[in-house]
Amino acid sequence: MLILGLNMFHADASAAIIVDGEVKFAVAEERLNRHKHFGGFPALAIKACLEAVGARISDVEHVAVGQDSDANLAKKVQYALANPAKILNFIRMRQRKEAMRDVRSLIAKALEVDLSQLKFQEHHLEHHIAHIASAYYCSPWEKAAGFSYDGSGDFVSTMMARCEGSEIEVLDRVFLPHSLGSVYTMICEFIGYSQYGDEGKVMGLAPYGTATFVKEIRKIVAPKNSGFQLNLSYFKPLGSNQGMQVLADGTVRLARHFSDRMEKLFGEPRRLHSDITQRDMDLAYALQHRFEEIFFHLLNQLHKRVPCDDLAIAGGCALNSVANGKLFDTTPFRRTYIQPAAGDEGLAIGAALHTYHSVLKQPRRHELKQSYLGPEFSDERIQSSLQSAGLQYRKLDRASLLDAVATQIAAGNVVGWFQGRMEWGPRALGNRSIVAHPGLPNMKDVLNARIKHREWFRPFAPSILADYQHEYFEHDHPSPFMLHVYKIRPEKRKDLCAVNHVDDTGRLQTVTREENPLYYELISAFHRKTGIPVILNTSFNENEPIVCTPEEAIDCFQRTRMDVLAIGSFMAVKPGREQEESLAASSARKDV
Ligand SMILES: [Fe+2]
């Protein structure tokens, strides 16, 4: 049975295809059309899904969309009537969503087929149920607490659920305008990070701050019963879209969230590209601190209603890996499952899996253990791309490639590592990664100066052989999708200085042979050469969506000052670095 899942006309549009309950292929449209966070119709992603499983759209029996404009309609109407200025906006959104609901026409047009070929049944699922479904149905559990939180979706910002067998029972919702995601976005905007998806940057800035504004920020959002509420005087009046707009070309844009009260209390908002002051860092600190306090309050409330060890989390705020890393010490939950695409692209698999299990009553048997659900490319295609680009390259067998790349990393060179199927979700997890030595003090600056050009305060992440997690980090819970931040043990901080954040933490990826054998062996080869079972892993891109195709990887390699490209079975070294390569190889051999 083929089910196509979609996230469309919403940030991070995506498509996923499941075959007899198993997610076979999933991709965000931004990776294919190269338009970051694209929020239009995922036409290319749908084509890629069908191609990957060798199916035609006429073979698809169900199409599920992770959005339902009729969900919570009474609440929306109630809010619009109480806020007359927003009624026009509300009507416009309804009209847009009505147009969006013509899924058949949109698919037929995208695939250039006649409507009569489309046999599928159509399903629309409320945004946050799709989020929770994306986590729970991919988890190994038969029973769990479900939690989803973000800016907003179908007029809800937070959902709590009891998940058991094939069912997800919604226990509670927090409706707009109360939204923890909006609090985060509002303060991010105030300190100059106003692009969609900037929240992760501010999470990295927070540890540079002090507790100066914690008391003030607590006034913005407070716990209320099993939920929370905002003090709306700090916000611009909220429309039913919470200030997020998707433009006609699919660009996602945020409107200003903060009110004049923020300026009266904290002074002028920071302008983009101006210096970051202690005030900005202190606001980031207080924001992260308060976010965590409310998050843990919500989880503790949820645990009272669903007393169990296991927690399935999703929604854009579930990408807050700092909060995820602390919840084991602050709530009774002992295990988490957070699907790699915890944000809105994940709605596609959530909607599809919900249709399979909850609507069609099919049993659960599939656990998503790895994130490699995207496109892959043959060595023939890669070789032809290398030739077209005029690159000098060598073909190596697996053992030689691993040894050569590990030697390069050990020698301090920066390697583009392009292998196998592209990752699903926002993190590069060893298939579309740039890898480097985690123990060289200047490596962060080298990466930023040569390739990434990121803000100085943003940390790079470590990939660690799972067997060594306990030796290096102060927490044992696995983090296969780089969604937990833990303290690095004091005695290991020197070895990991390039990935050790200012508060001595790392957003780690735990790697097992089962999840990614080639990447596991690369880290093992580096471990043999240096004694460190960790490599620095950052996404393979330069201010663009993560590379998807060999051509995009080669282009990124050529236009940046990356030293080496390891792509499929091939290795290319930048002209002028061949000598360094042989020197590096000989010095590394001496180390063994
Ligand atoms: Fe969402």
C-alpha cells in the first residue's frame, strides 16, 4: 500500500512516501529547488518520492496532508471576532487554504497527468497531531507520552497526547495567541535574528549571557494550569497566522512580533549586522532559561497524565537540543524519541503514518532508526560530474578511501564528505557533511573563515562513536539525530576543543555501525590515528540548503576553501594541496 504524505503551503514544504507502513523516501522541497525553507507546493519532492519507489501517481492509494484548516475552527472564529482588525486577515487565510485544499488539481498539474489518473483517497490531519504522529509512529514504543510544540499550526502551539498502539489520543492543546515558539521568535527578532529558522543561532548565543533579565523575561510567559500563557502586552497584536507569511514564490517571512513595550524595557532592538552587546546575550540567556522552565513544567504536567518513561517529541521547538538534553534531569521521562525532521518538514511522514495506522488500522512494526531517506547517486553519475567540473580525482576502494580521508582530517584538513542517501531533516549526519579534526584549537575559525561564515558564537558539533559516549559526555541517552546537548567531561574537553561550546557542552551525534556503517568506519579510522573517537561534523553547504546532488557538492567544494572532497568512491584534492596531502599522509603514518 502506497501512501504519500505532504507538507505544503507551509514552511519547509516536503513529501514522503510510505510503502506498507515503512517510510521509504522523504525529502524537503528546499533541497531540490534550492530555495531555503521553501513554503510552497512540494512538486519536485512528490516526483522524487514516486521515482524512488518506482511508482506512478495512479498507484498511490492515499495522500495525507499534515494540515487541516477546519481543525479548531471554533477557536479561530472566536479569536477573529474578538479582534476585529484581524477578520480580514482571517478571511484571506481561509481563502488561501481553500485553494490549497484542491490537492488533486495541484498534484495533477505538478506531474502533468490527467485528473482521471488520480485514484487516491485524500486525508487532512491537524498540524500537531501530524507532528506527534511523526515521532510516535517512528519510535520503537507501543505506549508513550506525545508532545508537540512550535510557533503555530492549525491555531495551536502546543499539544499533549497519550499514544498507545495505533492511536494518538489528544489530551490538551494550547491555542494561539499563546505560543512558546512565538516567545522565542519574538526575542530572537528583538536581538536582530529575524529570519525564519534563526532560533537555533540564539540558542547558541545564550550561554554567553548572564541571568540579568531572567526575572523580566519570566513576566512574558508564565505557567498556567497544565499549560502556559503569554503576557500579550509584549507582543504586536497577533493575527491568526502568528506573523509568519508564505509569499507567492514560497519564501517564508516573519512579521515583527515584539511590541513597543520591549523597547521601553530593554532599549533599541539590535539591528542585523551590528555588534552583539552584553544586553543581547543576556536576553538570549534569559529566553533560553525561561523556555526550558516552561517546557519542563509542561512535560511534568504531561507525565502526571501519562505516567510512563517514554516521550515522543516533535514540532519546531523540539529542535531545541539544549532543552532536550536537560529534560532527563528535570522531568520523570527516561527516554525520548525525536524524529530527525522534528520541524515542519516532518509533517509529511506524520500525516502518512497516521493514515496508515490510525485511519486504516494497520499494525505498527516499523521503527525509524536512521535519517538517510533522501536521494542517492551512483558512482557513474558522480564520476561524470567530477569530469564535467574538470577536477583531478582518484578512485579508491573502501578501505583506502577511509584511510585517506581519516589521514586528511588528522592532518588538520577540511573534508567534504558526500556519501549515500541524503539525510532527512535539518542536520547533516554523515552523508552530506563537512568533517574536520575536533581537537585543533583553530579549527572553528578555519571553518568559518574558509567555508561556513557563521556567527562567531555558534558551535560546531561532534559525531562520536556511540560506544565512547559515556567516556566523553556526562549523559548516556543516545543522540542519533544530533538533537541533544550534553556536558563534555572535563578531562576530554581539550581533545574536543573545536566542538566544545563556551558552557562546555556539545550537540552530539552518536553513531552506530547499524545506523551508518561507512561513517562509523570513518570515525573509527580517525580514532585509530589520533586516539579520539570523535570528528567535527557540520553541514555540507555555504549559506544555502545542504547540498543534495554531486554537482552541488562539487560546486561548493570549488567555490570555498575546502581542502578535500570525498564523494562516493572518489577523492579530489584542491590544486596546490597535493603536496600537503602526501606530507599529511606520511606524518599520519608515523603517528600510527
Ligand atoms: Fe509545526
